[in-house]
Amino acid sequence: MGAAAFAEAAELPAVLGGLTWERSVVDPLPGPRPMSEVEGARTLNEAVAVATPRTTGAGGFRFAEARVAELTGEDVLLVDPHPAPATVGACLGAAARELGCDHVVLLDVGGDVLAHGDEPGLGSPLADAVLLAAAPAVGMPVTLAVWGAGCDGELTLAEYSDRLAEVWAAGGSLGTLGLTAAQAARLQPLVDGVPTEASAMALRAARGATGRHPIRRGRRQVELTPLAGLFILLDCEAAMASAARCADAVREAAGLEEANAILTRMGVGTELEYERRLAR
């Protein structure tokens, strides 16, 4: 959903995409699905496939990207974060070139991609870290975009602002984008049709909503401000050299499991460990 919102704001043709990792309420198996467990998609390479409205994972659940493909009538990419970040990046670049793209945007909703790792509310640093660490290997221009400041309930607005200031101080500011009222209205059917909380909150902020709102069945609270409606564009290397310490730490990881082990040794709780505890 965040990718669709960015494409709308940028007013550029784009191929949307997301990870093979669904929330545990959708896919009860811990972690992302490897490509070998993705059904009904056209595989492009080791880490990237093209989803259709019929694309499913192990057990028959449907990926959110399949629903996006159904609603938009367009192909949507699925990215498997299991390989090494360098491999994921190279595969993203190869897929982008095959599909006629000349720029890759890594979109994070909430801002936790900029986390140091010790923030009390941090809950899902692993996937963000692996994808950002993949950026140097893409082989074409890559931009990190953050939408919906604090809308995932992980970083507080104060933490987000501090991390953003670190990246800007490192020379990583690439500007901002916003949605017009008409663009936001066009996105609403997509938000309504694809289960999402953080992106839905970001869109509400873009349409003028403010104040505190519960997400995750009341387990987390989100403070909506006008900042949450903006896309903040950042240089990937500057982000990793400053605030995004988790991504910097996993640059040389051999794969998702090693990246998870690196973060765990740092004392960072990951979404993979959380899902494994739930499964046990």
C-alpha cells in the first residue's frame, strides 16, 4: 500500500512490490515464505517474482500483493528476503531492468527502518534492515522513502525526529513529497481493500487526521500529525552511516538467518523471533 501511495505522489509510472512476509494472522508460519513456497507467481530470479491475483503461499493464504494486483490490474513484485542482502539487491536491480525501470525506491511505513535497535517500541527491524542493506548492490539509483512517521506504533515521534535529524546531518536529505487531496481520495479504495494499519493511518494523516489512534488491536497507539502524511526521501548510504544501525550491521550477512543472529546478538528483538515464539 505504501508503494502505491508513493507512486501516486510522485506521479510516475511504477511497478509496485512487497515482501513474501505476511503478518502472523495471515500466515501462521514464522518468517517470510521462500520462493519455493510461492504458488501462482512468475519467478524472475532467486529473490524476485511477479505476483498475480492468484498468488498464494504455503497453506493457501493469499499475499497482500495478490490483492493489490487484483485491485490495480497490474503485476506486483514479491521479494524474498532470505538471501544475503547483496543477493537481494542484485536481484532487485535485475528485475527492475527486466521490467523497464530505472530507479528503485525502498519504502518504509513508520520510520523504524531508521532505528538504532534499542528503542523500547521497536518490533520489526529485521526485514527493514535486510532491504536497506541490499541497496548498494542494486546497480541503479536507489532512494529510501519513509512515509507515515510513527504510524506503525514502533518509534515515537521524538525518536523518529531524532533519527531523521541524524540522516540529514549526514547529508542524506533528498527532499519530501506529499499527496494532494485528489490523490489521497484515489488511494482510499486500495486501503479499504488491502488489510493494512500503518498505511491506513498514514493516509488518514495525509487527509488531515490528527490525535492518538489505536492499532494492533489496541496494543499500540499512534500519534497522527501532518508529518505522518509526508514522504521523506533519504540517501541509503547516509542513512546506514548514521541512524540506520541495524541495516549497517547486517550488510555482510550471508542471509536472513545470519542477519537475525547479528541483530539478536546486538540485543535487538526481531519480528522473526517474535513469530517463532508465537508458533511455539
